[in-house]
Amino acid sequence: MPTSNIEIIGLVGSSIISIAFIPQSYKAIKTKQTNDISFLFIGLNLTASSLMLVYGISTKIIPIIISNTSVFINNFIIAIIKLIYLIKKNQQITPI
């Protein structure tokens, strides 16, 4: 349970970050369009959220754990969808 205003701010912020990628994931699934999302962007987000998740777990900071778990999952979904659609279209995979 949050005990201070700063913890509440952290939880609210992590909740917003957690839902921020959901519309993009939904749109990628629904429209099957991922051309405008670069693998570099996805890779950087996956790397950053993985590192921050390790940090959050080791320091037991719940807002960091919540937000970075969500960011990682949504970016992973987008990466898989992008790969599937590229393979189906027989296109070359480029990082940018």
C-alpha cells in the first residue's frame, strides 16, 4: 500500500506508462501494419525495460517493476508481430 504522496505519484506514473503501449500493440495486431516501427526502436525499448526491470526488482521499487514489465511485454508483442508480418510478406529485416 502506498504510504506517501511520492509513492502514489510513482504508481500513477507507472500505470500511465503501462498502458501507453497497449494502443500501439492493439493497432499492430488489428491492422497488421508495423512498417513505421523500427527494430532499432523496439530493441532499445526491450533493452532499457529489461535493465530497468532488473534494477526495479533488485531495489524492490514497485512502480519501476510495473511499468517496465508492461513496456517489455508490449514491445515484445510488437516485435513478434513485426517479424511475423515481414516473414509472411517475404521482406528483408532491417534494423532502422
